[in-house]
Amino acid sequence: MKILLAKDAGYCFGVRDAVNMAYDTANEYDEVYMLGDIVHNETVVRDLAKAGTKVVTSLNNVPKDKPVLFRAHGTDPNVWNDAKEKNLNIIDATCPLVIEIHEEIKKLEAEGRKTIIIGDHGHDEVVAIAAQVSDPIIISNQGEARTLRKMKKAGVVSQSTQMIENVQEIINILMEKVFDLRFINTICFPTRRNHEQIKELATMCDMMIVIGSFTSANSKRLTQLALERNSRSYQVTSVNDLDQSWFKDSDVVGISAGASTPDKNIKEIVEKIKNIGRVTKKEEVYE
Ligand code: SF4
């Protein structure tokens, strides 16, 4: 059996930097506070909690002498102001590519456009993008796009981890609804790369394993992309989820992982699959 591991499987640079910042800050101050989990991955959250991170629902629960870390996927400007007024020590882990989305949507609003965000309702990143402008419309699928009324002037951005296919389909519908439409493609490059790799891998391999939490929209999207091209695609969170029978008659196994999946998790699963397939050679990296 041959194993092909997607080169960009796992942490994107934004998540990696934020997790490292959380560890460094916890080391320095014993504790660091966050408004919600740093990533949608239970193992990472558990390990970070052991290192001293605390998840709270309000800035009122952050002690005055402890830092608060603003996560990679962005924070509502009102929360920023609140934290500044409270004189809290803010550790900013916002991904620079998320900051770009905030800037783009503000520019679209300044041009007098109705702002539209293509993204998942309630997702932390989308909530923070929406908070940059007044009263944006959030669209997650074609059905929602179809219910929109006609409008003169609109500007669209997308959540960084959206699938290009979903965005394209929604834009096609919006083209019929909006007279003057401006779309800024804000799907981030790590997401694009990861999606491209899994699309290719899924057609080249006998089966696919996607590693990631079921609470991670990003990991679920990778599984969807793999499944659309290869029916023998499975999402797993740990070695315990692997079923030996999946690997029967598989000469080539492709592996990828969501942007919130830690390296340790990927390594363990690759080793277990090698064990199942009695593979002695190192896995090949697919670029
Ligand atoms: S998915 Fe993209 S935008 Fe989001 S944290 Fe990672 S690199 Fe940044």
C-alpha cells in the first residue's frame, strides 16, 4: 500500500500562529483568557487548557492582571473597544488574511454598496466580518441567495474557508439580482491550496482519509470535496475511528486534514494506517 499525504494537510499558518501565541502567553502569565475555543478541535482545546488557557463568555470574566487573546478568526470591533476601555492586556492573534476581509468589506460599504457575506451563519469568523459594517446580509447557500430581493449596488466577500463552487453558484444567482455587483474573492490561499490538493488526491487514490473534528466546518468541507470524487472517503478524528475493513483492496490511500487539525494527530493516524497496510516506506507528500 502507498500513502499520499497532502502537503498542506493540517494547521494553516493563521491557526498555527494563534495556537503558538496562546501557549507562549500562557507560559508567560500562567493563564490566558479567550472568548470561545481557539480552534474547532477538541484535542487542541484540551491540551491548551492544561497549559493555562481559560475560555470565558464575557470580558467581565477576565481578571484585570491576566491577558485576553483575540482568536485567529477575528473579533467584533465593539469587543475590541470594550477590552481597551477595561484596560485589558490584549494579545491579538487575528489572522492577517481575516484582517484583509474586514478591510475589504468596509471598503465595499464605503462605496455605498449593500454588503453581502457568503459564509456559515453563526460561525465566529462570519460574525466578526459582519460586525465590521452595518446590517450586512449573510448567505450560506443558493437557496438563500434566490430569496434575495433585487438591488442596485452590492459588494460581496466570502468567509475565508468557503468552497469556491458554493461561492460561484451564489455569485451566479446574485448577478441576476444586483445591477452593480462587486465581488472580492476572500477565500484564503491556504484554503484554496488545501481544497485543490484534496480534489486531485481523491481522484488519484483508491480511498481517502480526512482527519479533523466534526465540529470543524473546514474539515467537513474537505470530506465533502473528497466524497464527491471518491465514495470511499472517511472522516476521522483519532486512530480509534479507523476501521481496518475500509483499507481492503486499497493500493493507494490519500490523506488530508482540516486547518484546525494538529500535526500530532496527523502523525498518529498516518502511523496507524501504515501499520494496518504493513507499509514500511515513508509516506509520500503530495503537492
Ligand atoms: S483559514 Fe485562512 S484566513 Fe483562516 S486562519 Fe487559516 S490562513 Fe487565516
